[in-house]
Amino acid sequence: MSRTTFKELLDAGVHFGHQKRKWNPAMAPYIFMERGGIHVIDLEKTIVKLDEAADAMKSIAKSGKKILFVATKKQAKEIVSEKVKAVNMPYVTERWPGGMLTNFPTIRKAVKKMGLIDKMATDGTFDNLSKREKLQIIRQRAKLEKNLGSIADLTRLPSAIFVVDVCKEQIAVKEAKRLGIPVFAMVDTNSDPSNIDFPIPANDDASKSISLIVDILCKAIEEGLNERKMDKDKESEQEEPKSGRRRIARNVEVSKYDGVEEEEVEEDDEDEEEVIDQSEDNDSEEENE
């Protein structure tokens, strides 16, 4: 069953493309018609591609991996940050920092610097600084928070990235492709879907269209996270009786060995008694002689 309907996509304006003169020929398979000099996206194909992308994101989330959302255009910033934050995934809504993926260790150092500044504020180091130095550090912290605060929990490279506008986020797409990271993206009629692993033909300019697509994908991620949690709970429940069985088996083994030791001790005692009896008989024979 599809995650959305034709009517929902139509009401959100997902079918509106760009003017004919701005189109990319690679988008021809996803264009339904031209009307008034504007291309119309085939929503039937959008539904198919959206379901494929949602299923793939669900499996990634279920495996415990991260998906990085990239949306630096004005109409997508608030939508993406609000919806993605709810599923605890990293996102970039300000300027894309060059080398975010290809030079990830350096980006991590900048993120750690935020933690270092926070530590300075709590351990009393700030008290030894001048007013000017404090102000400079606070401004630096605010700048880092604005650009990198949303990826503070990203300790390793993401398993996939989602891009709202392929044309605007060309650098992010190139870095991901260079590292072999799968790319999910909304592709409008002026975009090139050939470099995208999971293209979703849709209007990437209207806020309603962006909101609907991102909402569907975030719900799929949430499903994957819930299934992962359920699987972990089942594993923990199965491990409890196993641990109980192991304890019983250990007790049986211990009692088994205890019995063997007792038997061996009894046998040793019997042997000692036989030796004593034989020695007594020998002594009595010598006395008789």
C-alpha cells in the first residue's frame, strides 16, 4: 500500500515543475505534460519513487544508522529542522560547510571545540579571562552552534543523505557520491536525476510540497526506529530465560562433580582400610611365629 495518495500530492502542489526553457532533458521520464509553458510532473511515478525511498530509509533507520538531511533554501529550513529533529536525525539548514563529508575529521574537531568552550564556562576558566576574550569565545561558540549544532551527535559519516534541492546542494551531492554514500533527493524538472540513487520527482520550491515529502520520509524513519526497539526488547526477553538455563546447567555440573569427588574419597577410604587390615594381619602372623 502506498504511503500517500494522488490527491494529497495534487493538493500540495507536488506536480508543478519549472518553465519549459529551464528543464533538464534527463527529467523527461518523470514529466507528464506541458501546460502554459510549465512542465507538469507525473505524480504516479512520484508515488512509486517516494515509496521506494521511504522503504530504503526505513531499513537504514532500523539498522541503527544515520541519515543526514540537507536543506539550506529559505522555504525548507524550518520544515526540515522541525520534522527531522523529532526523529533524532542530523540535518544541515545553514550554509553547507565545504568538506563536511570528505573532510569529516576536521568538522568533528570543530564540533568538539563547542564542548570544550562549554567546559570552560563551567569549570571556572572564564573567570581568568578578560572581558574581550570572553566575548570573542562566546561569539565563536554561537557561530559554531549555528553552523554545526545540528550535527553535534553525528560521530561518524552518515549512511545516506537527503537533499531538498539538487541544484542548490551540488557540493553535498558531489561529496556523497565521491564517498559512495547513497543520495535521496527531491528532483524538480530543472534537476539532473542521473547522480541521485533515490530520486523523488517533486516540486522542490513550494513549502507544502517539501513538507509533505519530508513528513512521509520521517514517518518511515520513525517506523524503522520503532521496529529496531521492538527487536531489541525481544532479544533481551529471550536472553533472560537462556541465562536462567545456563545457571541451572552450571549447578547440575557442579553437583555432578561434587558427587564424583565424594565417590573418589569413599574409594580412597576403602583402599586405606584394606591396607590397614592387611598390615594388622601381617603383624599378627609375625607374633604367632
